[in-house]
Amino acid sequence: MGISKVAIIYYSMYGHVGTLAKAIQKGVQAQGLTANLYQIPETLSPEILTKMHAPPKDATVPTATVETLAQYDAFIFGMPTRYGNQAAQVRAFWDATGQLWAKGSLSGKIAGVFFSTASLGGGQETTALTFMSTLAHHGVIYVPLGYANTFQQFTSLTDVRGGSAWGAGTIAGGDGSRQPSALELEIAEIQGKTFAEFAKRVQPKVPLSA
């Protein structure tokens, strides 16, 4: 029996990544797997967030911890980009995983990634690419979205859209006013389905001492 549950762990300041996360969750669930949403902890103060006009976090989604990573064998990580890299909140979360890294606790697990950028050239691919180093150091196996199930969506030039073979994505605009489009949400749901199909073929991690 393959992996039966997936943790969708994301950071979302303005809600764009959170909206994608729910579409991905729908895709995972469509394949019969359990998909649980988690938010990466905020590092900015309420005062700073207010000045940045950031809306309140989704109170229905629990906060991810290091222990969350130990409880799952499959993850899909979502993040906004900051200059082609992960947001500081995402980096702070991973910087606290040293004990898991030292023990190899995440080695052999699988993960995908999705993202939000301000513009088409703002990190739709590099955000995922720079995240690969983190996964590699932990021994986590990266599962790309690819083109097999998204060829029509990715090769169409009719609509502006985020996402790539690396994972689903959205373009928020310089002021964050653009919300994920129907096409971007469709691609996110496809990523959930594609990832779940792969996860069902992967055996849950078994300790080497077992």
C-alpha cells in the first residue's frame, strides 16, 4: 500500500498561495488520499503586517511545526517568491529543522512545490529551483508537475498564467491585486492529482532499523 496522506504546507501573506493550496488539496482528495493544509508560521509583527495591508491568516488552517514534517511521508510546499527565492518565513521554518536533518528523518520522503510571484519573470521557475537545495540536503525526493497532464494548459498562449513544469503558480501583480485565475486553479488541481497518483505508488518510509 502506498502513501495515504499528504501535507500541503504553505506560507501566504496576501492569500494567493493559500488559494492555490486549496485547489491542490482538491486534486489530492480526488485521487482518494487525505490532504491536510498547514500554514508556515508568520515572522513579522502584527504592526508590520498592518502597515503592509496583509489580511488576517486563515483561522481554519493549523500552523505547521517541525513535528508536522515527521508525521507525513509526502508534502507539497507553497510559497511566495522574494527576489527569485523563498520568502523569509519559509526559510525560517526550514532553518529550525536541523535535528531532522542530522537524523535523516526526512530522507526518502517526497515533495512537490507551488508558488506565487508578482510577474511572469519574477521567479516562477527559480523559486522552485532554489528550493531544491533544501530538499536535497534533507534527502527529500522532488516530484515535478511536468507536462504529461498539463501540456494543453502550459502551451496555450491565450491567457496570462503562472506555473511551470516545476509546479503550479500564480501571478499576483506588483500590487498583489490579481487573484489566481480559473486556469491557474485548474493547473493547481492537476498538480494535486498528479502528485497523489505518484504518492500512491510510493511505500511509506520505514526506518532502517526496522
